Amino acid sequence: MDYQVTMPFKGISADDRRSDRRTRLVEAAFAIAGTEGAGALGVGRVCLAAGLTKRYFYENFASLAELQSAVVDHAIEVMSQRVGPFRPSGPRGPPQAWLEAFVGALVDDECLARVLLAETHGGALSPFRHQIIDVAIAGMAPPDSDPQADLRARLVAYAQIGTLSELCLAWHQGHLVMKRATLVDVLADLFVRISGAPGPDGEPSGRQRGRAPARDLSEHSLSHKVHVFGGAPPGGRGVRKG
């Protein structure tokens, strides 16, 4: 016969104890996904890491998929706490502070970086990628804006988040060798270019400031990207390393 313990134990209520067990399971799963990959998650493996029996797993989760969802929610909450205070104050607000907080969070927490970027990109947590993108878009938007109602703002936000996640993932995996400050500056410049907003100096960005046209820039970027990843640029040979 199933029953629930409702009496306090050592001054801690049953609800608080259950909440604590759930937190331990989620944090253990987050650590496993962030170090070994989400594919390593299993009921027994997580319970062992959390110091709990399987009974307490099923007390909180009906399936492994529910736990995976909770891990993603936990990662989003951790990132939100780090970047929330730096949210742009207006549609033309400089993105550097927000980007610095975002990149800093990935630098400081490798588990967070792997869960948010790698494991949701093509791993076991990929079904939750759109959830992360939607939260990121909402977090990037100025407090008085509504990306859901403004189609152009949403398209711009998708482009910015795609740029941010791909470059941060490549940088975190060692494919892009640059200092953290340089990465932030590059991302900030790309954010300005994508949005079409004035640059930090108040002047128009992109080709309006005399830079290369979009087509030329994209061709250069493609060649550079292939070179960075050790391949051959279009129509040429790869660069031998060493």
C-alpha cells in the first residue's frame, strides 16, 4: 500500500524534504550531463550520484524525459540569474554587458556551457533547444518590448541567438582561439550588424560605415570558418598546421 510521509523529521517538513531530494536529483543529473553528456543519464546513475534510492526518483519524476526537462530548466535558471541584471534597458541599448555576462557564465561553468550549447545542439537534450532559444530571446529583449508581437524583432533575435550560440560553442570547444574580451567585442559588433542599429560610436554599422558589402563579408567569413575548422577554403587548399 502506497503512502506519503507527512510528519516533520528533525524539524523539516515532508514537503521540504521532498523538495530537497528533487533538487539533489536535478543537480546530480546536471553535473553528469555537463561532464559526461546527457546520454550518460540513467535512473540508477543519477540516484547513485545524488545518494538516493530509485524510490525517490519516481517520487519526483515519472520518466527520464521529465528529469531531462528539469535539467534544462535548471540550466536556464542558472544562466538567467547570471545575465538577468545586464538585460538591455532599451532597443538601442549596448549589448556588451549582457554578452560579457553570458560569455562569463560559460567560462565559469563548463557544465552549464555543455548543457546549454552542446547537449541541446545535437545530443539527448536537443528536443529542448527551442525552449532555451525562446527564453534567451525573451531575456535579450528590452523590458518594454514584445518579441512575440514584433515579427522583425523576433527574426533579429533568432539571428542573434544563433550567432551567439554557434560562436560560443566553437570558442568553448577550442575551435576559435581568441581572448574572452575579443569574443565579446566580436559578438557585440555582430549583434549591431544583425539588428541594423547604430554602432557604439553612434554611426551606422556595416557597409554604411564603408565596410565590405554583406556578400563579400559572408564569403570571407565562410573561407575563414573553414580555415578555422581545419578544412580547405572554397577553391583552395587547406592550411597545413604545424
